[in-house]
Amino acid sequence: MSSDLNRRSFMKHSLAAGAAGAAAMNTAQGATPNDFKVTVAPNSKGTMPAGKIGDLTISRMLLGGNLLTHYTHSRDLKYVYNLTAAYNTEEKIHETMALAESYGINTLSIHNPPGIVPMLKRYRQRHGGKMQWIICPTAPPEPGMQKYADDVKGLVDEGSEALYVWGVHSDALLAQGKVDFIRQAVEIAKDHGVPCGVGAHDLRVVVACEKAGIPNDFYIKTFHHHNYPSAPKKEELVRPYQEFPGYWCKDPEETIEVMSKVTKPWIAFKVMAAGTIPPADAFKYVFENGADHTLAGMFDFEIAEDAMILNKVLSNLEDRTRPWCS
């Protein structure tokens, strides 16, 4: 028993040390530059279809940021967070971004925890990376909007090509009856000359923004089907949106219906329901049913296959129900 406990203690402290070390590497301002060269793997097209959001050309697949910030939506599997943090060091994140670029993925969408923007800047400075950033300000839209405006200015000054109102914020503002704060947030970003979108888990955010005529340039909205084992059951769907995990699309059929009438570009996210739906199934579903772009959170070893799957899906798309809006 004593030996068993010692082994458990060793593993616990080893994982904690690994995660702490990875976090330090990811936020260290003076990390040693890494020289690497990523080439396009055999059979890769090295290109990807793209659309337009404002003046930006955006690949149909964007690199999702959650795995890069170690936010894994791993449910009750707590070790997955530490494992991801230990794997996705700054060097590995830079390699992942370069590999994504080599397959034609030209844009990253990411939220903004501490240290992320400096890490993205180091990628550009050290490796000449051209990956575009779509980032959400961290400050919540609130009366006066001064903190939000300062956050927006900082992100634009640091090199962000587009911004969006974080879905966590827009969902909450809708629930509080404060949709006008979403408008103000969008207008502040647009005043800085960059496209601005609205993120949402709650479909009613899109409905409210469209009804209010908010001048956002695009939406980032959750979208996936419910044909997977841990999907919500019908009796669970009566619960309020706020009680659903952030990776769920509560009502995909209603989402298809609402978005079919929206003429702004739509970036679908959580399309694989946090890893429970295979990429081929997920990509086919979202593009057939109206999405203009898809976010895909990927480790470096998944990029080649996912890029080729997406190219195949788009080249054989026959039953799309919504006109391309991007």
C-alpha cells in the first residue's frame, strides 16, 4: 500500500510540475527563439478554399484556439488539461501554427487569456508567420465601455486583424436585456478599422442582433448535430441555455432555420462537440447546412488529415441549403 501511495504521489507531483513548466514556457517573454521549418506533407494541396469577411480573406477552416490555451472542454477528465498544457508548449504552438499555414489555414480564432497575444507576436517576429488573428477582448462590455475600448485598442495596436464579442459576454448581455452593449462593443471595434463579429452559444443572441440591426460583420456561433452518444436528450433540451455546457449547440435544426435568413458570414464553432463527432461528419454537416467557415481545434498531428478531409468535403458539396455569405 505504501509503495502504491508513493507512486501516486510521484505521478501527481510530476504532472503538476509538467503543467507549471509548460505554463511558464508559454508566458515567458524571454524564451529562446526556436528555428524550425515546416514543409507541406505528401499529398497535401497546401491550399484551401477561402471567403471574405470585410477586406480579409479567410480560409474556410480556421485554427481554433482552445487547445492552444489548454482549454479542452474535457468534462470530468481533469488530467486532460494538464496533459494538453504539457504538450502544447510555446514551441509546439508555433509549430502547430506554421503547419496549419502550410495547409492553407490562414486565420486563428482565439480568446484572450494572459500571455496569448505576446506569444502570437513572437510567432510573427521569430518565424515570419502570417497567421491572421480574430480575438475577443477580455473586458466585458459595461456602462461607459472604457475598459472594453482600451482592450480593443490594445488588441488592434498589437496586430489583430479582426475582433469579436466573446460569446460568454454576449450570452450574458442578452440574458440581462442589455443587447445595446453588444452594439456598442461592435461599433468600438469597427471605429478602429477592423471587422467585428458577435460570438454566441445562445441562438437568441443572433436573433436579437439581427432584429436590432447591430452592424456586426460576422457571427461565431456553435453548431453541431446531436447524433453522438453523449448528446443532450430531448427531455434535457427544456433547460435554459445558461445550463448547457459551452460546447453544445442546443438546437441545431433551429440554428439552421435562423441562420438561413442571415446574410452575414457565419463561422461555426464547436462543430465536433469538443471531440465527440469525427471531422468528416462534422465538416459535412456544418457546410451542407449553411456555415461559411468552420473553427477546428487541432493538435499538430491532426492538421494534415483534417485539412484534406475539409478539402474533400468542400469539393463534393452538393446539398448546401444556404447561399455562401463569405
